[in-house]
Amino acid sequence: MSPIAPAKSVCVFCGSRAGDDPAFIADAKSLGTGIAANGWRLVYGAGDVGLMGTVARAAQDAGGDTFGVIPAHLVAWEVGKTDLTRYIVTETMHERKKVMFMNCDALVVLPGGAGSLDELFEVLTWRQLGLHSKPIYIVNTNGYWDPLKQLMNHVAARGFADQSLLEFLTWVPDAQAVLAALDGDLTTG
């Protein structure tokens, strides 16, 4: 009898706020539910506020495995969600990102702010440097990330990054599209 392969894990970077568009919350709910429905584990920042809390509660409500990582200084601010399958408190933000990254097979970015951008750019830089080959998806709900896409194209066009950097990001319009793409990546990869 062959050993059972461990479940695939999806790391979700997203806002600790809900934003100004109900579609952001809808995509967070759909993503959390879809991760659980596919038997994947949700890896995220362990907060119970904003889109973070929404994606985690949706995954939990659908019976999913949840893995949250939060630095000690954010436990009160982001309302550390201690009822997760696995809840880890780190000393620093950098440790948080490293633990999240090391425990996933793919990365998804929902709408968010500076923290989400920080997380995205760290894993994108690691990919650019050849330190990993994990897929990185940007969920561009109602065009939220359009300015980021324009900026990335600008950076490459102005010679501060190779055009190949743009190929490390896969842009999708909503949660359903990212779930379909993940299904292909996580079942074949």
C-alpha cells in the first residue's frame, strides 16, 4: 500500500479590513469555501477581522483544515483566531511570512493593503531569485489590483525588471477563476 500524499495547501494573503466593495467579501467567502471543498488546507495570517477572518470562517464552515500564523504584536489588533486547526504565534512579521510560505503549495492574493503588498512582493522577489516555483495568483476582484498590474508593467517597461517577472504572476478576475486554476496546479503539480 502506498503512503497517502499530504493535502495541498493554499496560502491566502488579504486585507485585515473588508474594503469598500461587497464583492471583496463575496470572493473571500467563495475562496475559503472552495479551498475546503477541494480538500486543501488554508494557510493565512490567523486574523479574525476583515477579509482574513472571512476567508477563514468560510473554510471552517465548510469543514476545512486551517493553518494560521500571526506575530505576537498583532494578536490583539488582528484578533488572533485561536479556534483554527493549527494556530502559530511568531515573534516577527518576517517569521510569519516565512512560516506561511513554507507551509503552502500555492499563493493567492485577495484585495488588501500594505501588509498584503508586503507579503506579495516578498514571495515575488523570492520567485524572481529562483528560490521557489510556487504559483502566485492575484485575484483582481472588480479591478481592484489594476493599478498594481499597471505598476508592474511600468517597472518592466522601464528596465527595472526583466519581462519574465510579469510571468510569475497569474491574474484572475475572481475567486471562482482562481479555484479553477488552483485545481489544475494542485492536482498536477
